[in-house]
Amino acid sequence: MPRERIEPLLCMLHDCAEECGEGLRFAAPPLTDHHFWRAAAIRVCGVEDDVDAEVEGQKLAISVHAELESASSYVQVTPDLALGDLPTSGSRLMLLAHGVKGLCYISSHEMDALWSGDGLVYHHLKISPGYASCQSTLVQQLHEACTFLCASHRPAVVVSSCPKLRALVLAALMILEGQHRCVRCSRAQTSIAACLGKLEACGVHTEQLGTTEMHVLQTFAVGLNEALTHKPPPRHGGLEVGTPTGGTRAQTGAPTTPGSKRSAQREPVDARKKLMPELRL
């Protein structure tokens, strides 16, 4: 169905939505609400006859309820970041209703970019069944996934059939965002325990991370901390004598004394400027 025909239905669903934590919870009226579904059929399907509106309304009601059911695992963690299982990525109606712009898959196989025609941008974090043996690769993929989620692909949703991997990616993003707050406001860095605690409070951290996932997350956090605290090696002492453009050494009018020496050492480069752009999480 063309997107312009879905827009009226989205408006009607927004009127029925309820505030839920950091976002909206969409729930369609029951199938027995014939008045609502007849009106929806007239607006969405363009039917005019009462009989056709009744029939098309019931078809529309069944389809909408099926889509909402497939996206039942959708959880809004922050105003512009959500988690869900793999079927969530197939619910076009829910993705449009939440205004999703970026979708990050975590899976062992390639996934189709089903709704790229709606403007969705996709990223795939490919996990092999034996990912415990290639933890360094997973750390690098976490960086890439966070880069994608930190870009202009917001609101975004992270989908996976594994709750632990969904929590792993979101915890890594929260640690990265905490590093930026630490840089800007001289606040304490966000600990792994604090991130997992927040996810548990949101109801999305339902399985404890295993030894492999915790090690990957710790390695990720250590790498960010090293990037934050890295300083260039000190320059060796000694005067730097400038040479004019013409190639002739500068002439001195008086003997150089210890008090007249000037250090030309460059100021240390602030390694914090090397971090990724500021987040909007």
C-alpha cells in the first residue's frame, strides 16, 4: 500500500495511542468497533458504499491487529531509540507510526532492507553462531553499530532475536554517550553496571549477559577510555630556531641568555576532540 494511503490510518492510530515511558504505546480499537473501522476504510481505502466500507473495514482491522501483534516486543528505551525482536522489523505500520529512520539488525544471516523505499536506513551487525571465538571482531562491530546509531538515523530501533545482544549494543551506546557527557561536563563516566541497571529498569534487559558479552563490553569501554585519556608523547627539549622564507637564518642582535630562551613546544592535542560527534541520546 502506498505510504500516502497509510498516513490517514497513522493519524487515527496516534489519536488512540497512550503515553508509555519514553514513547507512545499504539493499540488499535477492537475488531468489534465497526464505526472506527468503517471510517478507517473510507479514509484509507477510498470506499464510499456502506457495505464495501464494512467489508474493507474488517479486513483493515485484521491486518492492523496482526501488525501490532508482530511488533509487540517494541520497547521505547529513550525518546529516539527502541529495541525489538526480528519480527518488529517487518511491521511497516509500527515503524512508520514511531517515525523510525534507522534500523540496526543483529543476526547471523543477511536481512532484507524491506522498507528502504520509505526512507529507512539499515545497518547489519552480523553475528556468527561461534562469536565467542572472535570477540575482537565483535568489539569492532559494536563501534560501527554505535557510529550508525549516533548518526542522523534517529529515531532508530535495534532488532535481534537475542535479548542479550540487543542489550549489549544499547549498553555500548549508553557507555559511549556517557563518555561524551564526561568530556563536556567533567562528570563521572557511565559504568557498565549503571547501563545494565537502566536497561533492566526499562524491562529490556531480561537475560543476564554471559561471560563473552561482558568481556566484549568491558573491552569496548576500556578502548573508549584510552581514546579519551590518550596524550601525545612529550617533545624533547631544545630551542627551535626559525628560518625566514628566504632561507637565511635569523640574525640575533645580542648573545642568547637562559632568560631569553623561549620554548616552542606545541600544546598537547586534546584527545577528546578525536571522539565521535556529540550524541543526542
